[in-house]
Amino acid sequence: RPPRSTPKPSSAASDVYKRQEKKTLTGEALCLKCELKKSRTCQNAIRVSVDGKEYLYILDQNKVSRQFHGQVCQSTVKVSAEGSVAEIDGKLEFTATAIKAK
């Protein structure tokens, strides 16, 4: 009897896994709905400026992000955030493990 092979992850899942990288972001936290009008529901984002170019990282709706949202809904806050970044469908998504207001 031939040995069983383990199923391989789908190519989309493995692409996301390969592109994830740990990163510390320093920038301006804001709400995609209230500040930028880019979402129907409130969701955190961090705007980062590097060499005159702006990047918008959309935060995953995990516990860390949800607990911090009260500080950025209808205002902006300078922050430093730790977590991992992945590019999904052309957007930068950030899964925060820690967010600190500066």
C-alpha cells in the first residue's frame, strides 16, 4: 500500500504565508469609516509615510485592534504597532500583536 501524502495548502494560502513578515509600523492610526470614508463599518488602519510616499495598512479585526479602536474612531492618533504584514488582493493587511499611542 503506498504511503499517504499530506494535502498541500492551496496556492493562495501558501502565497499569503510566504508574504507575511513581522514588522513594526510607526504612523497615524485612524478609522477607515469615520476618517477616510472607505468602509461601511468602523475598522482601524495605520497610515505610514516613507520617503514621501504614503502607505495604508488595514488592520485585521483581532482583539488587539478592537480594543484600540475607541482611541481612533473619529480622530487620529500617532502610534507604534507590532505585528505581521501580508499583501492580499493588492492591499496591505496588518495583524497587530501590540499597538501603543505615542
